[in-house]
Amino acid sequence: MSDIAVMTRRGLVLMARSPMTVATAAAMPTILLLLMSVSFGKMVMPQAGLAEYVQYAAPVFATMGVLFGSLSTAIAAHQDRTSGFDDRLRTLPISPIAPLAGRIVADIARNALTLAVITVVAVALGFRFQNGLLGGVVYFAIPLAVGFGVAWFMVAVAMMADSAESAVGALNAMLLLMTFFSTGLVKLGDFPGWAQPIATANPVSRIAAAMRNATTAGESVFGSDAVISLAWAVGLTLVFGVVATRAYSRAR
């Protein structure tokens, strides 16, 4: 734990020295939230106003900020691997999980800031926390938990990728497909019949639905979508935590 704490501190210091890391993670989802809510909202909900569509769609843009922010986790982990930093660590009596876990724990702070920025913009457009404090806690906790699991997946890829560019290119395409092929932007009935089972199974659909339910009056603050989202977070952490740590240890 002390090793993880030291590496977490390093990650936070690096983040403080590079504020553009947070700005970059929040920029694209925030811009898409603004553009799509204004130009796309009426097509999805013809009878609704801007605020109603933002109440529906804001969770997926917040989730997008966390998912795409995790790409920087993969890049940084790959840079540590190829720059010689990991080689220096291997000369020390340090836990093999500490360099990976420390970076991922530090990235929780970046994800929290990204969520805050996107949520502030959504509130300005009409988004509201209609289920009180508990709903707000669930709204923030679910994407942060999922982001922790996704970060382990990203690090596992970084430990095995030949180059950061190839890894990020493939991961970026995958995240875009998952985001736009979900019920975060449009309702399930608006998808063609063959696509509806895919959109339903998409974990991004579950995450966005859990966040939406937590902040919408009359919905269960912590329902089945929240449970499934947390199950994804736990599963990703357990599976790819082991994969990433073993890949790191083999490189020793």
C-alpha cells in the first residue's frame, strides 16, 4: 500500500503539471453535449424541450469523458514502459502492482474533474439532480467505478502493445462505437430491430441508464442498471488487473 501511495502521488504531481490532460478529456464530450443537444435533441424527442433531452443524454457524455480519458492512462503507461522509467523501478524492492495501481488511482482524480466539468455544462443547459443527494452520489460513483475497471483494461493493452499509437487508434474506434451504439443518445425503440439487442447489451447503455435513473424523478436511484454497471466495473478490474500485472511482471 505504501508503494501504491508513492506512485499515486507521482501520478497526481504529473497531472498537476499538465492541466491539459483534464481539459482534453473533458473537451470533446462537452462540445458534443452542446452541439448534439441543440441540433439533435429535437429529432430524438420531438415533443420535448432542450432541458428534457439534456436530462436524458447528459449521462452518456459524462461517461464518454471517463472512457476517453482512460486513453491517456494507456498512453502514459506505455511511455513509462518504453522510456526506461519502469526499468529503473525494477531495480528497487517495489511491488509489481504499485506502478500500475498508483497511476490508475491517480486517474480517478482526473475522471472526477472531467465529470464535474461536463456536469456543470449540462446543468447550465437544464440538467437537474431530481433525486436528491443520494441520486447525485450514485450519478458520480458509477462512472468513477467503471472508469477504474476500464483503466485496468487500458493498462493491460499498453503493457502488450508495440506502440502507443496503434493501441490508442484501436481503442478510440472501439470506444466511439460503444458510445454511439448505445441508448445513451437515442431511445432503444429508435434503433432498427437487429440493432436493439446489441444496444441493450452494450455496457455504456447500462451505465448511462443507471446515471439517468439516479437523477430523474420517479426512477429508482439504485436499480438493476446500477448493479450491472458495478458488476462490469468489478469484472474488468479483476480480469484485466491480473492480465496487466502479469504482463508487467513478465517484462521484469
